[in-house]
Amino acid sequence: MRTPKIIGIALVLLISSITLTAQTQKPIRDFVVTVENGKTVNINAEAFTKFPRTELKVKDHDGKEATFSGVDLRDVLKSAGAKFGEALRGPMIGQFLVVGAADGYRAVYSLTELDPAFSDKTVIIADMKDGKPLDVKNGPWQVIASNEKKHARWVRQVTTLRVELAK
């Protein structure tokens, strides 16, 4: 007889905890870009609109064709001092980008993957999918990459972009 009552109380506490967590989670208003030996830049929605826009047609997580719209990741990184092109040589080849998400998820890209002199891959920070703003689950910003068999590096709810040099 006590077991159902205990289970009932536990369920009420669990649901209350989930509700409280959902209510206290702050909306993502910006993301931080940091480049080692560069600077730190906060990008909010207004700053994001100042970058040139691009589109990327890919298959989404469900395997459906989708058009993501946003900003080339290189442009955002350059705003904080990241170097591409001729400057990406010698020891600088060891630079990598850590993309961080609101839930603590992380993914890594080599800067050479982002440079057209090294790769045909296109990587954007999207804020729209098929002409509509990204939903709360994925947005407001999500990294989308072309030519990836798995979408494990399609980081959603981006909060940080950090460029470091492998040592």
C-alpha cells in the first residue's frame, strides 16, 4: 500500500522539477566567439544580420531536403581575428574550432576544413530553415555542414565558438 503512494509522490516531485527547470532556462540571446591570440566578440541577433547571408541545401536529420540560411562560419570567426587563406600555414594549420551548445554538447572542426583552399566543405551558422526561424529545440543558431554523412557536428543552440591552436 505504501509503494503506490511513494511512487505518486516521486512522480509529482519529478514533474515539478522538470517544469521548474524549463521555466528557469534562459533564452539564448547571443553567442561568444573567441580566437586564441585574437579577441572575443559577442554576436546577438542584431549583429548577426550585419554579416553576408548564404544558403545551404542539405538533407536534414530526418533525411528530408532542407534549405538552411545563415552566415558562413568563416565570416563570424574572422570578426574575432581568425585567419584563413595564406595565413593558414605552418603551425597555424593546427588551429581548431570548438563549437559549444547550451546543453554542454561540443563538436570540433579543423580550421583547414573551413578554408576553401583546403576543402570544398561549406559550414554555416544557420538561423533559418526553409524560410522560417529555427525552432526553440535547434535555434536560435545551429551549425550546419555540407558533405557530412552523420550530423553529429551540427551543433544546435550554439553558445560559443572558440578557436585554439593544438599544442
